[in-house]
Amino acid sequence: MHFMDFTRFDAEYGAVLNRGMSMQRADFAVEVERLHGLADQVEPAASQEKAHGLVAKLDKVLANRPEPVSEAVTAAVRAHRRARNAQGGLQERITSIRAGIAEIGAIADTAPPKEQSGIRQLTESLSMLAESLEISASSADE
């Protein structure tokens, strides 16, 4: 095993810290794991504890960084926004909203299993909006 002095470790830590927030979450996780390995190599023992303390702070930062948004979620949110902001008369808006609900359902069907439920939840507010517009449309017909 190679030994490392704290000054060299601190330089590596600083470099990761400086570019960490602009890195993708997965890349940042790899760098934090690499720093764990380097911290194990720091001598003397008191400096090693200090190094591990610094890396533990990055572990907390990593734990609080959200997972990147997937393509499926992004597409579903776009479909939701289009449907919610549909223009035109009542029937045109209802048709656009119902089409958005169908599109979101199709996106959910092809999304990773862990995202399907969250994507489908986007249809709830659209369904309520469509129902509200349908009530308004039927009241207008009377």
C-alpha cells in the first residue's frame, strides 16, 4: 500500500470539491469513492481521521443530491404541461387533456418500473381538470 500525506490528499479533495457540483451524480459518486480509498492511505493516523472526516462530508452532499431526472419523467412532464396549457374551446381543451393523459400513460408503460407510479400520478390533476371542463361544457349545453 502506498502512503499519502495529508497535504496531497487535501489537494485531491479540493479538486473534487471544486468540480463536484458541476459533475453528474454518478461521476461525483465515483470521485467520492476514490477519495475514500485515498483517505485510507493517509499517514499518520490522526491525519487519516481528518481525511475520512472530510470525505464523510462529501458522502452527505452525495446523499442529498437528487437522482438525475430520466428521459421518461422529462417526457411525461412535458406532456403534462402541454395538456394543462391547452388552448381553444372547452371541447378542444378536453380533447387535448385526454390526449395528454393517454400520452403520459404510454410513457409510464415504457418507463423503468420504479418510475411508473410517479409518472402515472401526473395524470390525476389532468383527469380532474378534464372532468371539471366536462361539467362546465355540459352546463353550457343546458
